[in-house]
Amino acid sequence: MPLPHLTGLQGPMLELENRVNTLKPIIEHWFRSKWCENDVPFYCSVDLRNSGFKLAPVDTNLFPGGFNNLNPEFIPLCVQAVMTAVEKICPSAHSILLIPENHTRNTFYLQNIAAIQTIMRHAGLNVRIGSLLPEIKSATVFSLPDGQSITLEPVIRENNQLSVENFDPCAVLLNNDLSNGIPQILQNLNQVVIPPLHAGWATRKKSVHFKAYNAVADEFAQLIDIDPWLINPYFTSCGKIDFREKKGEDCVASSTNKILALIREKYQQYGVKEDPFVIVKADSGTYGMGIMTVKDGSEVYQLNRRQRNKMAVVKEGMSVTNVLVQEGVYTFENINQAVAEPVIYMIDHFVIGGFYRVHTGRGKDENLNAPGMHFVPLSFDSDCLMPDCVKPQSLMPSRFYVYGVIARLALLAAARELQQTAY
């Protein structure tokens, strides 16, 4: 499997990598104490960016949809993590109802559902897939590009319990991020629902997550004595936005310039020669929609009609009314001369794998979660957990371990975020 090439690695990041690897016993002890204090999401994926002088999470997804892109070598690790997670949530569990997105035309997404089902079956669970689509009226088989097939069945609700025909699940596992709201059929259930309904984009805000991450990053930075900026992007948020009607632009423009000024100060402190930029993106939602790169606040006023339309809606046509203005983090990693960013996957508090999102048509300062991307799986199962692993590429194991640490910081932030927003 191809390994990424990182250009522009500078002093602060080299020092950070060395420090994290040297302090592993202290760091792992700290994490163990945090997992005792916080209920961890069932699963999670974190998008990271490594600029060579800064390493930070830029997005945290609580309904990860790329299990099919992971290295199959780590399935045993996934199985052990699922067993641990299920024992916490539903110790007597024997059957799980898995509810996916309504992407029946996206066969690559359905491969992700097949991968989740396989992992959970290996963990000793009966798993069937219940669809919320009204057109799924009976068990329907979908053939997948890799030769597999999955069966979607209509969801049945009786006595505030969800099931499919002749099935009695202990819990409901969502792989549907609820971007379009919480369907009535999912409300007020007597079963355990994981992740909880308030983890969906109908209610969740990225700004709330990164506020929680701010606190986590500060704690961790104090623990290992580093500048928290090295692992934490500046951000703020704006509401009452309507890009089509040009409403709320002043907040976005002024916030952009404030964040850019803060970045310039840090770039000067660390001798970074790059131009600072921010990412403006919808405060809720995923799939890389409603995102733009901005290098000056004035650009917000100069969007053309096509750009405004792209920023105005996200998945399932939902209108963008709130945005996150986030420090842009360059990615100086590339695979075969194409820009790449690591995506780390976790089940419970275990790092169980990851892959590189690669895009041949995007630049180092652009969003890579866009049409034309592809994925390169890597064996994060050992690399993320054993920094002293001996391999020919001597720098990679320690770097992957650091990636696993930063991803777990984002996971801890997500745990606190969900506790704070529970209703």
C-alpha cells in the first residue's frame, strides 16, 4: 500500500511528534482516566490535516460512512472494539437493527453498511438492516460492486419498538446522520438508540463540538507542555445566514478577517511563510457540502451566483442558516503527487483503522471531501498504537501514533459535547 509523503515538516511538529511518543505512558494514563469519566460515542471518524507545522482535526463525524475503505487486516481489532462497546450499552445484546442512510443508489455507501454488518456479525451479533425508505416494502437485495450483496427490509414500529419481520433487536444502531430531521418513527423508543438522536445533524452543531475540543486541547497541551495552537484550529460561528439573499455576510467577512489576523500572528511566531486562509462551512451537515476556502473577508461579498447557490444548501436540500468560520489547515501530505489527508476511525475509545482521502483535482488549501476523491487504506491498527514499531519507513509509525492521539482528543470532545447537549 502506498505511504504518504509529507513535505515541509518544521521544528514545532517534529518536536510535537517526539514529545507525544516520549510521553506515551503519561498520555495513555490520562486517556484512561478520561474514558472513565465520559461516555464515549459508539463510533466516530475524524478528518485530520497535517501542514508540517500544525496538526489538527477539522471535522468529527459520529455516523462514519467509510468502513469499506479500511484495511481488512484490522477486522479482528474492530470486532474486539465492538464487543467492548456493546457490553457497555446493552450487555445482554444478541440482535441489532442497523438503520442506514437513504442512499440506495450509492453502492459504495452500501458497501460501508455491508462492512459494519460483517464486523458486528463477527462480534457474535445478529444484525439486520432496516430501511426508512417508503419504497422498501419488502426485503430487497442490493448487489454491490465488490461481489457482495445486502438485504434492506422495511422498518416496523410496534409498542415503541423498532424491528423488521421476525426479528427482536435489543438496540438500534444508526448509520443515518439525520440531516433532514428526526423521523417520527425514531422518536420516543423504548430501545437503546446509538448514537443518540441528538448526535444527528438535525440538532448537532460543529461550533459546539469545536468549543468542546478547545477545552480538551487546552488540557492536553498543558499535560505535555505544548502550545495548544499546534493541535487546535481557531474558529468562530455566524448565524442568520442566507447566501442567496446576501444576509449575514458582514458577520462572515468580519469573522474571517479576525481569524486570519490571529493566524498571521502564529505564522509569524513560528516562521511560517504560507498565506493564512479560513474555511467557511455549514455549521451542521456533512458530505463536503456548503464549504469554501477564503483568504480575505472581502471575498465573501464577491461570490457569484453559482458559488452562493453551492453555499446555500447542504445534504438533502437543507438550507444553510449558520456557518462555522474555521482556521484553514494546509495539508502537505500527498500520495502519488495528489494531496491527501488522514481520516482516523474509532469504535468506542479504540483506534481501529484509517485511510487517506486523496484528491487529484484539489489543492493543499481546499476541501478534499468532494467528487473525484479516492481512498487509500492504511494499517493503522498497529501503527496508531505502537510508536516504536520497527519498519523501513521509520518516521511513519510514530506519526500514525500521533494521528491516533489527536483523533482520540476529538473523540473525547465529542463525548463531552453529547453529554452537554443531551435532552
